Amino acid sequence: MTEAKSVLASVTAIPVKVIKTLLSSYQIPDPLPWTQLAAPLAASEDTLARLDERLAKSPIRDGWIARTHFSDAAACLWLEGELVHLEDLVLHDAGMDVRAPTHELIRAHAVLRARRRIATAKPDWALSRTGLASLRGRDGKGDGDEGIEEDIDAPDDAIEGIEEAEPSGSLHDTDPRLAAAFAAVDAANANAARTLAGKTRAGLERDPLVYDLDWDEDARLDEWRAVVEQTRTLPPTLAAAIAAEAWSAIAPLQHTPWLGRLLAASMLCARAKTRWHLPCLQEGLKAIPLERRRPRNPASRLAVQLEAMTAVAAAGLKNHDRWLTARTLLVRKLDGRRSTSRLPALVDYVFTRPLVSAGMIAGSSASRRAPPRTWLASSDCGRRPGEGGIGRGGSHDS
């Protein structure tokens, strides 16, 4: 026993050092392999420009944009290995879920809301500090933590004011029971203020079971912004491809990897490459085969990003022409209708959603002054169910 103790006493403790998570970095290929990037770069620039010009004066531009928001949000989850049905996303967005929403559906809806927010804001809003703070869910933070800290400290000032304040009036000085009641009210107010202050501070502290506390998101975002700043002299599509690849390599945010492709699409709007729509980069990557989507060569990954832009723009042109033809046929069916008819508004509403149900039509502006049987009888307008007519359950699938 004594020998064992002596052996244990002779062993010195080895200090263990905790190694923090190393920041990932991204280096733009220098020099850029222009021979490998020239062809996909020219194709992506040309196809995106033609699509944007087609949408500039299109009568279904708003409907095309609304539909692509849904498809790109579903494609985002598809790239992460999750399946979100487009009809479930449409019904969840309308608040008409037929079942309890899944975690994947909620995430897809978050992507949908982020796309809408970026598309309706100024072209350079998403890349600004205010825009990034809003998209990250830190609207009140701004460029620093000062605003939040002031909001947290505000209840402490209120607590001190409550504790120092004394009710005025002669009754407080003369009636001991009234004075005790005032003291109890002051104590309750002070306790409530302290509780609210504690909850505010706890809300800002991230749960270590969910977040890596050594993951410095602000530093990683600054590094990503530095990479984006280096692309100002490059063509817009190539700059967006580099921004998307840099986001994947640096991973600034722990739980929103999809935000990088939305920011890359917003770069095309900020660089005036696409003035009338927000490109669907995630839907474009979905069209790329899995074995080609993540090559080892950095130059090949940039070429894949450019090919994805070309693929989604070409698909957007085909869908636009197909939907425009369908709308023209529906409008012809409405010739001779009364001037007060709501059917033209119904046609426009149908082309803003991938799927339309009778309940969604009832909650829209197109349903005013039109009985329910008129919606279902006239919205088909002679089209077969496979071509986008009313399907089972009173839904319009197009």
C-alpha cells in the first residue's frame, strides 16, 4: 500500500490545455484559372441578364418571383438532405396546415421569409451591418452590443428608482398600515423588474448544449466580409460564386448555413446584375448532380457555382414562358365578363402560388363578391387537372 502511494505521489499532473476552435479561412485562387472559368462565367452572365430583361416588362413578374421564393426555400432544405413538400410549405405560409409542422418545414419557412425580406429591401441592404443583424435575428444590436447592454441595464435603473422613491402625502407618514402596503407594492415592483432583467440577460446567453461558445460569429463574419471586399473588381456572377464558397468554408453562423447563398444572390442585385429578381442559387445547385456538386479543386467549385446560376436562369426562362402562355389562355376565357368580375384577380392570385386551395382563395382579395362555387367552377377555365386545374381536395396545383 505504501509503495502504491509513493508511486502515485511521484507522478506529476500534466496540465491540459484547451484548444479553441480554429477559424476556418478561405483564399481566393490566385491567379484565377480564367481558362476554366471563362465559359461558365460567360454563360451565367448572359443567361441571368436575359432572364432579368424578360422579367422587366413581364405581366407575371410578381407571380414568378413569388413562386420562385417557395421553390428556392424547398431546394435549400433539399440540399441539406431534408425533404419539404412544396404544398406543405404553401399551406404553412398561409396558416392552413393540415398537420403539425415539422422542424424541416419551419426551417424552410424561415428561408422563405428571409428571401422575401431580402427581395423587398434595397439591393445593398442584406450585405450591410444592419441587414446582417436583422437576418441573424439581432435587430437591436446594430454594429455593436452597446444598444443591448443599455436595454439590459435599463431595468436596474428602474429598480433603483423604485427602491429610492417614497410615496408622498400625509397619509403615508401618519398611517402605518398604508405605509406597509406601499412598501409591499414597491417590493413587488422591484422583484418583477429584477426578474425581467434576469430573463433578458439569460436570453442573450447561448445554451452551450446548442451553440459552440468558442465559435466567434462576429470574427468569422468580418473575415467573410473581407473576402467579399476583394471581389469588387470581379464580374458579378464570379463575385457571387466566391462569396458562396467563402461562406461554406468559413461558416460564420452555426445554424444558418443557407444564409450564405441568399447573401450571394443579393450581391447580384447589389451589383445591378439582376434588377428585377433575386436569383435562386439553391435551386440551381439542386440541378447539379451530386458527384459534381462539391469537387476538391477550388476552381472547379467556382465553375459549379457558375453552372448552377446558368441552370436556374435557363429553367426560370422556360417556366416564365410556360406560365405566361397559361395565363394568356386563362385571360382569353374571361372575355365577355362583367367589369366587376373578380375572376381576373383570381387568375393573378393563382399565378402567385405553386398551389392554391379553396380556403386560400377565400382569404384573398380575389374572393370578394364571388360565391365559392364560382371560384371552383371558373378557375379551371377548361384546363385538365394535369395542367393545373382544381385537383382533389379543392386544391389548384400548377
